[in-house]
Amino acid sequence: MTCREKSNQLQTNNMEYGLYQDLASALPSGVYRLRVYQELSLFEDKWLSSEDSPSYIEFANDRFYEILHLDRSSFINNPGIISRFIFEEDKAQFAKINVEANKYKTPFEWEGRFLIDTNLIWIQFKSVPRVLENGDIIWTGTLNDITQRKQIEEDIKHKNAELQRLSDDKDILMSILAHDLITPFNSMLGFLDLLSENLREYDVNTLENYISIVNNSAKGAFNLLNDILLWTRSQSGAIPFKPKIFNLKSSIEEVTEFLKPNANTKNITINIDESDKTVVFADVDMLNTILRNLISNAIKFTDSGGIVNISSERTESDILVTISDNGIGIAPNILPRLFDTTKLYSTRGTANEKGTGFGLMLCKKFVEEHGGEIWAESELSKGSKFKFTLPLNE
């Protein structure tokens, strides 16, 4: 090749490189060209080394450095410096994908988090390989800040989850309205029709029995409607959380007084082993709902003549409240499902009392609103203990 031909070739190369730079600079993405050494490319630790990089940068446009907040000269001298900014949990995947792409000469694509200063951003790398005669690989690709896209995806994910929850709640409510709520109303209407048609013919005992059935059905429907309203309001965030300091025993006594007719019907004794000095920092209405549901369940699943005990104790970090009974107990395979908020579980009580499972869902929701926990311990034929924690008055 003559000197003129060499000069023309050099001029052509310079023009092509200038055009390449102009095109790269016009793009909104970071553009880069990386040479990877064949003998170092298959070791994951090399891709995570900030001092011993398996590559060096041949070209990167200004946008590349802007996105990564890197100094051009520092990066050119040591491309491995980039590994310092990769979020710790994403480093292993970054190294693994690099090794696989270099091993199989397949396009490289990776999305991960970079921690730059105190900002966490999402970065996307995309590049394609070109193998040189000596085995080294030239990777030409783009780099983009996809933080906004990831935030939108996360928002969509949360919205879809919320829509699914609302759909599940709707299905649960429709099931209750179609079955559980109709039953007590049918019972009331049936017995009221009998009373209206045969009032003068029934003796006092029959009248008292029918009136008691209607009364219990009305209370059941009322409690169920109340739970439904509380649940729907709690799910929409419409119930304000208003904790205050008050005496725990006063709430227990108020709720047990309300439930006495249920206990008396089954000749069940309710014992309150609670100090007058125990105070809690809680929302009164939410706590009363928790107690009402747990004590009501204890009565429901205890045989006639049984005992329900209510007590509390102070631990190092909270107040532990326990409602125990000597009832029929809960099967081991049922225990983990009791507080599942995605589906209702219910069974009939010892006197064929109907339940929906809504009460325990409410209990879990309200206990967690206080920052507490709720769980159950049980043994078949021996009884159950439902326990929950409340914050100390401190």
C-alpha cells in the first residue's frame, strides 16, 4: 500500500469513527464499546473485581458517563470500577450473565440496581458480541436508566394486587350475602310467620322458645352485618386508628356482659382472671371487636357446661391476652388456615351455631393494626387458646 493509499485509508477510518461518535452522541442512551479478554472472561470474580477487570473500554459517549455519574478518565483507566456501584444483592447475577454471554457468544442483557451516592437507580445493559481473531470479544451496546419504568411496573404490580384483593373481597362478600346472611333471615321470617298465624294456640314455653330462636337469629345477623361493615371499612382504610390508654379489664367485662346470654344458653361459665391495674394503649372499638369475636368463638366451640377463661400477662415487650376454653379443639391441619385473609374458613359450633370466618380475619387485621400478633394453640377434645399481644402503656 502506497503512502497516499495509507493516508486515504486513515482519513476514511477517522471519518467513520467521527460519524460513529456523532451518531452515538445523538442517542438518548448511553453507548459503549467494550473489549473483553478471552482468558479472563469466564471467571465470575473478575467481573466483580474493581481492580482486575477482564475488559477495557474502547468507546463510551457522554450519556454513558452521565447516567452512571462516572468520571471519564477514571473509568477508561479501570472499567472494573463499575462493580463498586452495583447493588450488593444484584452482583452475583451480573457476574453470572457476563460469564454466560462471553462463553456462548450470545447477546448480553442485564437489568439491575446501582447505588450511586445515596440514590438507588435501575440500569439496563444491552450489547452484542463480535469475536476477534485472537479470541477477544468486542461488545457494542447501550445503557439506559430504567428507574422510572421500574417504578411504573411496581405501581402496576401493586394496583393489580389491590384489584385482585378487591375481587377476592367481593367474592367473599357475595358468598356471605348469598348463604350466611340469608339463613338467619329465613329463620326469623319462618318463625315470625308461625307466631303470627298461631299466636293464640301456642303455650308459653313454645312462645318463649320461638322468640328466643328469632332473637338469636337477629343477633347473629346483626353481628355478621357489623363484621362485614367493619371489614369493608378496614380494607378501604376508612376506620381511623385511635389508640388511647385505658383499663383492659373494663373492656373484657363490657364484652362478656354482652355475650352472657350466649354463654347462659349453653350453661357455660366465663372466668375473668384480670387485674384492675392492667392498662393498655389501644383502640377501644378495635379491641372490643377482637375480644367479642374470640370470646364468642370460645363459647361457640365449647360444650354445654364448659368453661371459658380470659386472662392477660405482662411480658418484657407487650401485654399478652389469652382466651382459652375446654371445648372441642381444632384439628392440626386447620390451625394454619384460621387467620388466612385470602379465604374464609368456618365450621359449626357444638350447638350447631353457624359461623363465617369473618371474625378471625377482623381480629388479625385489628391486632396487626396495633403492631401485635395473634395465634392459636389447640388440641382436639381438650380445648383451644387464642392469644394476641398489645403494646405496653409506655
